[in-house]
Amino acid sequence: MTVGVRFRTPVLRYFRFQGEPPPLDAYVVVRTSRGLEVGRVRTPPRRQKEVGEVVRLASKEDLDRAARLRAKAEEALFYLKARLKEEGVAAKVLGCDFTLEGRHLTVHYAAAERVNLRAFARELQERYGARVEFLAEGPREEARYLGALGACGMESCCSTWLQGFAQVSIKLARDQGLPLSPEKISGPCGRLLCCLTYEHPVYQELLAELPKKNARVCTKAGLCGKVQKVNPLKGTVEVLLEDGKSLEVPKEELS
């Protein structure tokens, strides 16, 4: 059995445990591919693919050490930002994380183009005495890592609970009758809104009961024309009649 553990981002990673399961919301020390790390239990026991094991419940000493390492990682962040600016390297450092032993430093960064950071890895290794790993993050991952506000005014889904990024296409916005302006349907990451996928199955059901745009239809009253607009939530279509007039027709009135 495993428990889901959260670290800096909302993405859960699952770790096996021995004996009694660690309590929900407890801080635990887990063994990962990088070494020992401190995370927080966010799920009850369940069967999931594991990525490591729970070593122990985190003690006060573990938590104090983790806090000191976070401060050290913050110092590494500002140092690296200054060095990149000094050398004119077009990369954005998002954050740094040490493992609990302080032997492994992970640097999260974003860059529009491919950059060579090997020299900085050696520099950081000499300065902090830790193996350095650079992880490139895409626009969506950057928003998740740093946190952002969504168009709804609440903290973005990716930085609070979303576990993965679904494929989002412009067709979803079209089906929902949304304006196709990038400012209206893009998130703070600059990509299409993840939430376009949430209600799309409902729109698909509603659209299946209505004629498509540009289809020729007739009403039960004998009026015919071409569909100009489909309103799935209202269950109506706007029809351009043969005499040039426009008429909104409920689906029940279509023959």
C-alpha cells in the first residue's frame, strides 16, 4: 500500500510504507531517487504505482533542518539569478530545492530557447557541495510551480489541485461558443485554459441534440433557413430565414 505525498507543487507522488500508515496531513521523510526529502501526506492508503518509500514520520529536527535548507536554497536561487544575468544567459530560475541531507540541489528553470548551464552546475556544486540537477519547465509547469491567479479570480487549478495537464484544443472553445481571442481563452501561462476541458462533455451532449452551424433547417411552422448560430445552453439555434430575417428557434420547434 502507498500514500500520496505532496512536495512543493500539488502533484502527488506515492510512497510505500511499512506497518501503520502515516496520518493524513503528517509530515514524513521519504526516500526518492534524489535522496531523502520531506513531504506532507495528502491521501489515505491506496494502491498506486510507487516511486519510493516512507522512511519515518518527520521529527522536529527533520523539519528544522528542512527549514534551514529552504533558506539555503533561496540563497542559491538569488546567487544563480545574479550569475545568469551577469553572463547574459536568457534563462529564468524558478526555484531551488535541496534534499534533506543537503547532497542534491535541484534547480527548476524556464527558457524560451535551449541554453547550456553546465558551467553553472559546476559552480553551484563547488559553492554548495551538492550534486546539481537542472530541470527545464514548460509554460504550464512554470505556472504550476510559481502559482498564479486564474481568470476566475481564484488561484489557478494547476497550482492548487490539478494532477496533470490534459490536451486542450481550440475546438473546445468553439464548441462552447467562447470568443476566440487569446486574451479571453488563455491562462496566465499563455496556453489555452485547462478549465475548457471541465464542461466540454456536457457541451458535446447538448450539441448532439442541435443542428450544426450552416445546416439548412425548417421549423414546424414551415419557415426554412440556414443556422447562423448554435446556443447549446439555451437549446436554441439562430436561423437566417429565406426572407433575410433572423429567428431564434428552440430545438423542440425544429421539424
